[in-house]
Amino acid sequence: MEGQGAQARGPTAAPSGPAAGRGHVGRARLALLLLLAGVLVPLVAAGLLSVLWLLVGLAGLSLLAVGTWWTLAHTGVVRMAGVALCVFAPVTVLALYAASGLLAPALLALALWVLAEVAARGAVAPWPGPSAREHEPAEAPHDPWILMNPRSGGGKVGRFHLVDKARAAGARVVLLGAGPQDAAGLARQAVSEGADLLAVAGGDGTQALVAEVAARHDLPFMVIPAGTRNHFALDLGLDRDDPAAALDALTDGVDLRVDLGFAAGRVFVNNASFGTYAAVVGEPAYRDEKVQTTLQTLPGLLTGPDAPRLRMRAGDTRADELQALLVSNNPYRRAVDSARLGRRERLDSGLLGLLCVRVRTTAQAARIVRGTRSGSLLRLTAREVVVEADTDTVPAGIDGEHVLLPTPVVCRIAPAALRVRVPRDRPGTALSRPAADWPRVTRLALGPPASGGGRAAYGGPPGARAARSSPAHQTGRR
């Protein structure tokens, strides 16, 4: 994998006033103190030997990665050995720590690191207040139209009485039937009949189809989280446990401008995946037997002669022999983030997120714990990426829906293409909760609060576009 650059960092709203600046500085200093304490605890408990025990822990993680690789990429005896290694490696490390009297210090250090991460997130989070990306309260629609899928999410439409509640709020409701139906065609018909707001109660795939129609006609689009995972709704700050709460946007809503992704002309609100995952999702048995189908299919896809061989171009960055490629509508904050698994920090950066994976051998699997430094993972951002293969078509998962796309596949992003109507009161907006940025936290902790409400310390005025940066921004390279 080739190419280099700097990751684009999206803006966050500046805190308001000196008190806000002091609060953020205090959190930054607390984060550094907790991080330092997490380092000192093992040093006090074991001295310089703590470095050895750190290496033991990293070795355990590497063995766990190897066991996972053997389990997924092989069958028979090798797979059984992989399962055993996945159990043996962490248990052995914990037993060695306990026998040396270091288990308690290790757990304490881990807890301190977690608290440091929480404090660091608070230090760079915007001060409480209205989001700079929200408009004034939106005017209530005169003829809202909602497409509902009664089967989505295990029947959430029925369980939460969404049809009755939507109609009571003055919306036209159309139910998807059992057979295949053209969601985009139904939305276009609704627009021709005078609908001034389009909404979907269903999965992300159906939402993407209707969102494209709304964007084309510059109509507000409303998300009702009645699907199984509802990643788009989560990143909009909606309550996935109470889909009916989204209907409040009809009477007390605000509009957000968010980006849309496109893959060969197909719109996606979350991501487009290519390679291994897309091939697994395309298996007919996947819907009913996800785990069994995945375990049966992966060995051939990872190490067999028919394993995907993808190539990627994004600006000056190129990568080949890829097994998997994930293109997301705005970047996911990290490849692995237990606190924000599968979350995007914002939806209006004007950039695609890319995650490329290439693991061919056991040694590469062992090194993958090093993340982007391992050479097997590449993370970057770009406005456009071209996906190539040695075949005329390539399987892809567009917001979880399996499709075949002609190669080469051009993926692009349309900045601020979609106007999303959301309730004023909702659990939280992921756009305003950035992950910890330790260099920034360090500068904040060691320097005095900036004048003018902390603008200099917090990345400039709200509303600046991260898309001003160069076309491709790499966070790891091979």
C-alpha cells in the first residue's frame, strides 16, 4: 500500500467564554494525570520488569490474532487449533500475571487508561450548546409521506404502533409488501403527488434509496429507526429503542445537512463494502444462518484460489491484492474503538472513509495488533476512490444489501446533499462527541486557555469544512 498524507480533522464547536476554556483545560490535565498514573502503577509494582510484562501482554494479543486467523481462514485441524489458541492465549497471560502478583496492578492500570480516555474525550468535546450544524427550527410539513417496512427489525413497525402514530400526526403511510418493491419509485410517485417530506421506517438500505430521491428534490428526509441495526439513525443521535420518538420531528424538528456516498451511482448512507464481507453477504443461506455460512465461506475467500483480489486508487494512494475494502460515508473514527464501535464522529466532513485489509499469512495476522503500522491495514480519507478487480463485476454490500457492480467502481461523496429532519430533543448527536485526540489534549493541558472563547485551542470557528484538505489523507501506510 502506497501514499502518504495527513488525516483530515473535522472542526468542533468552540467552547463559550473563559469558564468553558478552564473546564476543557481541567479535563485535559486530568486526562494526562490519569494516563501518567496508568504508566506509573505497573512501574511501581514491577519496576523495569513491567516492560517485560507489557511484552507478554502484546504477545498474548498477537497469539489471539493468529488463533482468530486460523479459525476464520482454515478448516479441520487448523481451525480447531485456532479455537484452542483463542482460549489459551488470554488465559495464559492472565495466569502469568496472577502468579506474579501483577494481575491487580495490570487491571488498575487498565482502568486508569480507560478513565484517561474518557477525560480526554471530554476535553476536546464541544461545550454544551446548540450544534453549529443545526438550522433554525424547521417549518412543519403539509404533506409528509412515510414508507414503512412491517418486517424490518423483527416487526418494530407493529410493536411500536408506528402506522397509527404517523397517521395521527398527519402523515401519508405506505407499507412495503412481501415481494420486491421499488422503494425509490414509490418515493418519486409521492413527490409527484405533492409530498413535501419523505421518511422511511425500515433498514438502512431502504433509507438510502428514498434519501436519494429526497436529495434530488431538495426535500427534507426523516429517519425512523425501525430496522435491525440503524447505524445511520445512531449517528444522527436518534433513539433506536423508541422509533416512535422520531415522529416528533414532524412538529418540533430541526434540519441537518449531511453528506451522501455513491458507489457506481448507487447511494449509501453508511458504507459500501467490497471483497470478503460482500461475498459472504451474497451467499443465499446468509440471511438465515449468518454464523454457519460465514464459517463455511470464509476459508475459500481468505486463502482459496477464488479469494478476492481488489485494487484501490484514491488520489496518489494505491493499494493492491486487497481482501476487503470498506468505503464509508464519512470516516469511522477508528478501525477498532470499543467505546464507539462502528460510529462516525460526523456526517458532514465532505470526505469518504476508507479501510483496506490485506492479510495473507499467519505472520501478517500476528502483526495486525499493531493496527495501521502492521502493513495489513490502511486507513485514509478521500473525496473519490476507484475500486478495481480482475473480473467484469464485483460483489458489493451497499448499506447491507448485496449487489453486483460493474468494474471499475467509482465511489464518491456528495457534500451536504441531504437535508435530514430530526427531533429537537433526541438522546445525542454523535457529530458533537469527538474521540480523544492526545496531541491536542496535551497542547490544551500544557498551554493557557485561549482568549476569545478558546477558539485558537479548539480548531477554529464552527462550521469550517474539513473537505478543504487535500484529496486523500492517509492515517496508515504500507
